[in-house]
Amino acid sequence: MPSLPNEGDNHGTAAVTLRSELPYQSTIKRKVRKKKNGVITANVAGTKYEIVRVVIQEMGFVKIPDEDETANLIWSDSAVQQEKIAELRNYQRINHFPGMGEICRKDFLARNMTKMIKCQPQEYSFIPRTWIFPSEYTQFQNYVKELKKKRRQKTFIVKPANGAMGHGISLIRNGEKLQAQDHLIVQEYLDKPFLMEGYKFDLRIYILVTSCDPLKIFLYHDGLVRMGTEKYHPPSDSNLSQLYMHLTNYSVNKHNERFERDETEDKGSKRSIKWFTEFLETNDLDVSKFWNDISELVVKTLIVAEPHVLHAYRMCRPGQAPGSDSVCFEVLGFDILLDRKLKPWLLEVNRAPSFGTDQKIDYDVKKGVLLNALKLLNIRTSDKRRNLAQQKAEAQKRLYGQGSMKRLLPGSSDWEKQRHSLERRKEELKERLAQVRKQISKEEHENRHMGNYRRIYPPDDKSLLEKYESLLATAFQTFLSGRAASLQREMNNPLKRMKEEDILDLLEQCEIDDEKLMGKCTRQRGAKPLCSMPEIAQPVRKLKNYSSDSSCDSGSSMSESGDETEKEDHNEKKEKKVSYDLEENKYKPSERSGRMNWKPSIKNPKSPSYPSSSSTGPIRRSPIFIQSMSDIQLGNYELFRE
């Protein structure tokens, strides 16, 4: 075969070496777009504490100019105006709730606690008896006269209603000499405190509230023990003015020459709660009961605040759907005193606890409080992009009228009214189902990133949760009586207490009744293979712990045996089913369908048989089918998972 000649020899037969590069390849460079990595921004212009900036930097957040209000995180030492909260975008977070002053001002706390004590005296016995001057001056004087008749004398502590750091606090024993002054509160003095090395002390407990809708409370498993700087003696006329003995405020005792700034954890006038719990264990005291009592005190106090906070938050964010991400969070400082029986007593709640780091113990404890709190919040770089996409989608829906229910025309037939009622119920159930699943996803993140926090509301103990929900209902009735009717209706909606499986049962029952109204009587029930399921416009994300290969196989195989067992069980006995009222907005899961206790019978495999839609037996599904079915019912619903 002839070969091509070389460039310099037209007559030769040597082979030519071909170049692998094109002549223009070295001169023209292809432009490659670099993907920009998103950053999380923080505005810390409103804080004076350096530890906040240290934590922001350690989290990898980028500090932006003080005048920039578009940051993902905004931190302020003082409470913010409601107008500022109303202006925030959904991707932003700010470290204060509106309405939290209802428990953070001493006079507001006393007023709200008094109302709850009248309704639930046994549950709210952890705050000293308190009078607000001048409105309750007469009641206080009557109480002093009753004590005088019984020849008893008590010590009272007088505090400014909106004071802080121990300013303006004094002790008195003769209450008759006390004048009616404005903006004061008077409390019974706890004269039998638990002492440590002969000193009185209090505890600074750090609490994180990540959401008010629904309420989410976390307790930090460390804190500060703040001790007095003079040995404690019961109050008497001779030592009432010795504030270093009776007050435990750090801002007061640091001025005493006896204040010990020791860096070791078991010495000094300021120690950690971690050390204190070890001290309790060493002295054979119940540490578990100590933390449980503290947790109950905190939750019950925040239950008092919840109606005020939720109402104020809804007023600031009127267009925000219930259960969506909260733009507010708050780190609170609870000041708690222990009596000699280790019973905790609430002294006050600080919505702007000091994050000063005068000592190493301050730095270690407060850095952990802030760092773990920001990890729990789950602020992501994609939040801003998702928010803009969501706003665009909502604008298109409003423009094209998508997703809106058709209004029922006057003079509609009973059939049309029933169809409309069913559609409205289904929309409500789907919305609530999306909220429940989103909360489940949030809880999974919280469980992985809780650090030294632990969730105290909602608790895992069902009996404790029922007690808290009862107190919460009492609080809403007490504080929002005659106000916020829509909010109270929402709180009383039984859907708020339903789990995912209950909502799925109601959704399928709605679908069955809808098909009956439309005249479709041959609907298959039970698990179906994926090939027979209707297509979805957008792919739904797969749930955790279920692979794409196993979901179809296990779902179909379990449905075959499950349907046979269901049919036989139906012939033997009739079980109760989930019922609901079409005309009234009430859902009653009268009895669970029993899927948790159901086991398929071992029989020879047969062809699957599906009961007709008129069957009254209970609806049983495998967990895999529950997920796939709900995805079909929700259409383009996309499971929240990051």
C-alpha cells in the first residue's frame, strides 16, 4: 500500500507522523464557567460581644457591612421592633421573637404567672408570691396585716419592674413601711436556699427556642453557677443591707474584694453546671430528677409565653404558612434558685443574657451555647435561592389561578356541595401532611446536630406531652380569650395532633368517597406494582432507608399476602374505621387500622385479590406502600430533605 510523502521529500516513501492537535487548538481556549460556591452571611452590627463574632467565624459565616440588611443571620443584643421582623425574607434568621417580653419583664412575668396560677395552682408553684406595684399595693398590705395577726414575719425583696444586673434591689422585713411606687414588684424572699460551701448561689440555664409554630424548646446541658461572696445567714434586721450575701448577681458580686476568679472548675465564685451535677452525684443526690424539674419549669414558663409570642409572630408574618421555617429564634437565660430540698424556683427570664467572657469558664460555656445553637438552626447556602424560587412559583400561581379551589356557586346541588366539601378536605389534609413530613425531616436534622442541647418540648414521654398540651390549651384560653379567634380555631383543630399515618388514612378515605360520588365503583385498593401507578409530573425524592430496587418488590409481595389476610379478617369480624364529617370540619380517627400489629398469614401464594370499593374493612398498607401512595396523592409534592 503506498504511503504519503514527507513535507520535505515529495518523492520518498517514508510514513508521515500525523499531529494529534489541531492547528487552532492552542490559540483558542474554551471558556469554563466556575461554579460559585454560596456563602452564609451574618450581620453582627447589633452586638457588643466578641464571642458572637468568634462563633460566626468558626461556623464559616461571612460578616457583611453593618448597613446590609440582607444577611442570612442577624444578631442583636436587644429586642427588635416588630416592623423589622415583618420586613425579613423567609431565608433570614434573627435572634429574637416578638412578644417574648411577656415573660422577660418582671412585672409582665408576674402578671401572666398569676393568671396561670389561678387556673393551674399545682402546676405553677415554682415562682415566689409576687405583687405588682402600684396596682396590687392594697393586696400586699392586706397580706402583711394577715401575717401580723398570725404573729409571723417574712422578708420581702423589692425589684424594679424592668431592671437588670441587680440595680435597685433591696430587702425589707416591715412591709407596712413600703410605699406605693410605680414600676416595682415585691416578692417573698426565699430564706432557706440550698447552700454550697456555706454560700448562696443561683443557676443560669441557657434555653434555645427555634420555633413558635410549632413550639420547639431545647435546654443546654451546661451553664453557670453564680455564688454570693459572703457566707449566707438567714435575713435579719442587721444583715438586710449585705447584698453580697443575699444577691447572687455576678454584676453585683464582682465588685466585692472577696470575689474569686479561679480558673479551676471546682473553685471560685463562678462555676459550671457540669461541675455542679458532679457535685450532686458525689453527695448522692438525684441528678436526673434535678434536670427533669428544671426542664418542667422551663417548658411551663414558655407555655405561658406561647400564646403571646405566636399571636405577635402571626401579626408580623401574616402570609407565612403554618409550620414553615421560622425567621426568629431566641437564646434565653433562665435564673433559677434551688431551695434546701433542691426544688427549683424561677427568679427571672433574660431575653438578652450576657455573653461577656471575663473568665475562661464564661468563654467555654457561652461559646458552646452559641455554636451548638447555630448548628441546630440549619442555616444553608441554598435558603436564599429556594426562597426566590418559591416566591416566583407563588406569583405564577396567583397569575394563572393554579392551586386555588373553585368557589361554590349559589344554588348548587347536594352532589356539588359534597364534591366541594371533599376537595376542601383533601387540600387541607395534603397541606397538613406536607407540614408533618417537613417537621419529621427537621427533627432528623436536630437529632444529628443537637450537640450539648436536648429537646425538652415536645418531649418523648407521651403522658408528659399530654400534660403540656393541656396546659397550652389553658394558656390560649386564658390569654387570648375573646381575641385571635382564627388562631384559637387552628389550635383546636384535631389535625394538629395527628400523625402521618392517620392523615394518610383520612386522605384515602376521601379518595374512596370521591370515587363513589363520581360513580366509580371498581377501584382497586391495596398495594399496586409501580408500573400500574399513574405518572407524576416531577420525580419524587425517595425516602430514607428504602432503596429503589427493594421498594417495588417488597411492596408488591407484601400487598399480595396482605390483601388475602385482610379479606379473611373482614369475613370473621368487622373493625372500626376512620370516620369524618363532611359538613363539619372534624376528623375522628376512631381506631387505628392496626397495621403495627398485623402480620401476614403464611399460605400458598395465590394471585392477588383486591376488595371492591364498597368494602367496609380497615385499610392496611405496608410502610413502603404508604410512602408511594402518598406521593401519588400529593402530585408534585416534593419531600423536604437537605
